[in-house]
Amino acid sequence: MKQLLKFHAHFVTTGLSNDTLFLSAILSFTALSPNGNLAYSHLIFDHIDSPNTFMFNTMIRGYASSFNPSKAMIFYVKMLNYGFVPNNYTFPFVVKALSRTKDYLFGEALHCSVIKFGHVLDLHIVNSLLHMYASFGLSNEIMIMFDEIPEPDIVSWNVIIDDLGQNGCFYEVLDAVNEMGRYGVEPNSVTLLGLVSSCLKTGDFGIGKLIHLYVIKKGIHISENLGNGLIDMYAKFGDMESADKLFNRMQMKTVVTWTSLLVGFIQKGELQKASVIFNHMPKDITAWNVMLNGYAEARDMNSAEMIFRAMPNRDLVSWNTMIVGYTQNKKYMKSLELLREMLSFGLKPDRITLVALFSVCGYAGVLRIGEAVHSFVEKQNIKEEEVEVALLEMYSKCGDPEKALRVFETIPRKLVLAWTNMIVGLAMNGLANEALMLFNKMCDEGIKPNEITYLGVLCGCSYAGLVKEGKWLFNAMSQVHGITPRSEHYGCMVDLLGRAGLLKEAEMFIQEMPEKADAGIWGALLGACRMHGKVQLGEKIAKIVTQMDPYHSGRYILLSNIYAAENRWIDAEKVRKKMKSSGIHKTPGFSLVEMKGEMHQFIVGNLSL
């Protein structure tokens, strides 16, 4: 560019700066070359007294591929105002600009101009218009225009096939391919890639393998994109052997190719193979994040931390993966530490970060931090339902249902997720009657409750001793809303009856269940035996539960406490000794305490200062 500036200056000083051929050449270089400067070409154009069609087309083409494609339309309008007639080089680039700006009204006007200036039979222009309507998502317009093409070529058919695939019309895609064959048009790698994408969306692996077989039999060149698409297909369907074979046969392997294989092994849980691939592949930030997410989902946070610290660059996805990973592993201190570190780098939390943070604050009971994040959400005017629901859930878990209700009331369009979390929040804070009222209001407003909604309101009835209401709700699950009760719902009912002292009824309820009760349901009855001092029944239930779940410490501790409450210390000690001899340990509790702006975790049995 520096040499061109010197060259241009020389022509200006020699009086040749208005030469048409010279100006056209310099515009072409500055507007279209990767080493050019579009702003400089714009400046030159503005000083041309009589620009011609070629010059206008050059500027339109330059801006159509730039970061500001809307300026291509400005030059197109200016071209018309100068009295020039657009030609077959003008329209494709204006269409390209419109496709990027999604300017539907201008697009329709341009289509009319194509007809007006007699280019409606130019297949290149018509195909570019098809692409434009596809970018607008206007399937009807695509079909109408396609039907008017006398002899559509492979590009025309590919637009139709891709649009059908985007709209989930897989069988219509197959019909289009068959019809294309009847017109004598052979599919190319773009067509086949569209078919592979449709197979992934519909989950039809059989058709996907037939497509690959067709490619092999016809000797079709596997382009880079088609090869990546086929590897991605095999990986997502779990056929890593075929994916690996195709990968090894591919001559050109990009980072996308390697990443598709990497994702496949991670999804299959083969992290060792994934690690080998990761160590040998060229890496971009997507590949780093894929490997990071693989370890986080496998709950191997030590390996995830090593990858995270080794990353040359980290984006918000990287930080979110670590924060969410530590949250899911209940390592709340690490989540909060990473948040502080992330903020120190100037990164702003997004929806995923915020949901994870509210989850941390709720589980750890750190209300002050939750309130600070809430203030950030309000300042940023974030109104996404997922964030608002996580916020009200945080307040509920921190024991502040009033603030949770205030958040709930501000949600403009409440879906079942918001209603359910608010009902569960009221129930967990002992406000069973309020939870029932909100449940009834939800039903009155036409929102159908789901399994979790019923679980929350049943738990509320259990804590409050509302036996009659709980029984009605349990029956309403299947009879009113057609929801089949799960093990957790049966457990809630056993807990409800047990807390109310109806232990025999609870035992009969378990025995009459359509499926065999699990250890959790029997454990709820065991807890009721401890509450009401029913030693004999407790011994009977404990025997059943420990046989079903011999390594759950809570079952033994409940039985030990039942004996202790009846002063049967020898029996209580026997249970404790059995736990010890079986190698069963009670899961230690922990507390988080905030001191001077830092969070400190205290674990039961930890004597360190």
C-alpha cells in the first residue's frame, strides 16, 4: 500500500490523475486487494468528476465484502442517480451486501430492478437472489422464484435443498435430489453436504452412510467441507471407527477436521484418545474449549484446570466452562475465585456465567454476593428468563422468599420454569399454603405444571403436614394433568404420611406401588420411624434399606439414632461398629463463611486453623 501511495502521488504531480484507466486500476487495487485500503479508494472515488459503471461496480463489490456492507447499497443508489444502468456485474454484489445486512425491503426492491432492467433470465443473478431470500429465511419466495427458472443449475438446486434441510423437511430434501437427477443435474459436494446435515438433524444414520457410499461409488471428490461434514456425522452418531478411518484418508486436515474427531471421542467418553488427538492437532480457541469442556463434563476438574491454565488465550466460554464445572462438582469456593479472576481481566459475565453464579450463591448461602450480582444484572438491564429464574431460586435457597417473590413478579412472561421454581422456593421455606395458592393460580392462568412443579408442592405439603391436600395433588398428577408419578413423588408421599404419623398407611402405600420401591422411598419411611420412635418398624425397614443400598451412611445413622432415642446404646453402638467395619463413612458437612471479602470453607472434622 505504501508503494501505491507513492505511485499515486507521482501520477497526481504529473497531471495524469484523471486518466480513466489509471483511476480504474488504482480503485480495483485499493477496494478489492487484501493489501488495499477501502477507505482510501472511497476518498479517491469522491474526487472523480465522471465515474463510470466499472468504478461504481468496483466500489459496490468492495463494500459488499467489507465490515460495512450497507455502503454497497449507498453506491448502488448513487449509481442510479448518475443515470447508469446496472449490469450483470452489479447485481450479484448488491445482492451479497443485502444478504449480509438482512435488508428485506431493499431486497424486494432490488428484485424488481432485476426484472425492470431485463436480467431475470441471467442464472447467476437469479441464483444470487435465491441465496438472498434464503438468508432472509423466506422459503415461499425461494420456491416461487425457483419454479420460474427455465433450467435451474446445481447452484439453484443446492439453495432449495439447503433451505428444505434448514426447515427440517428431510424427506422433501430426498424428493428434491431425486427430481434434480431427473433434470440431468448431478449432485456435487455442496449438495451432499446438505444431505449429511439433514441426516444429522433427523437422526437418520442409515441415510447418512448411504450418502458416503454414493460418494465413494461415484468417485466424487471429497472436498474439505464435505469431509468435515462426514466426520462430524460419524462422530455424532458414535461411529468413531468410521470417523477415524475417513480422517486418516483425508489429505487436507484443518483444525475443524481435527476438532470434529476430538468432539466425537469426547462425546463417547474416550477422553484418553481425545487427549492424544488434542496433543497432536493444530489448536484454535474452539479446540481448547472443546477439550476443557470434555474434562469438565467428566468431572475431572484437575485436568480441566491444567488445560485452562495452559490456554494461550481464554474467552468467556473458557471461563464459563470452569465456573459451571466447579459449581456442578460443588466446589463453590473455586467458582467464586474464578469469578473474581475473570472480572479482574475485564470480562463481563453473560447468561451462562450469571446462572452458574446464582447457583453457587444459593447452594453456599452467600446472600451478599448474590445481591451484588443481582445489582449487576439490574444495571445491565438483563431480562432473560433463565437468569431471572436462577436469581429467584438463589433468594429462595438463601432463605429470603420475599425477595424471590419480588423477582418473580417482575418476570413479564412467566413460563412453567418460573412458576415451578417459585413454588419450590416457597415450599422449601416452609410456606406451604402460599405454595399451594401459587400452584392454583398457575393452573388458573393455563400454565400446565410439570413433574418438578408437583414435586415442589408435594414437598411443601409434607413439611407443613397437609395430608389431605397432598393426597389430592398426588391423584391430580395423573388424573388431571396426565403425569406419571416418579420415584421422587412416591418418596414425597411416604414422607408426608410418615411425618403425619401415618406409618402403617405409608407402608401400605409403598407395598401398593406399581413398581418396586427404591432405597430412597424406604429411607423416607425409616426417617419417619426415627421421628416417631417406632423401633420395631424401624429395624424392619432398616434391614430392607441396607440390603438395597449397603454403602449409604445415612441409613445406618438413622437406625443408630432410633436406638439412641430409646436409650438402646448397645444396639446403637453395634450399628456404628458395623459402619466402621464395612468402611462406610459419613459424608462431612461444610460451611462457607465470608470474612473481609474472602470466602472460607470449613469442613466437619477439619482441625486446621
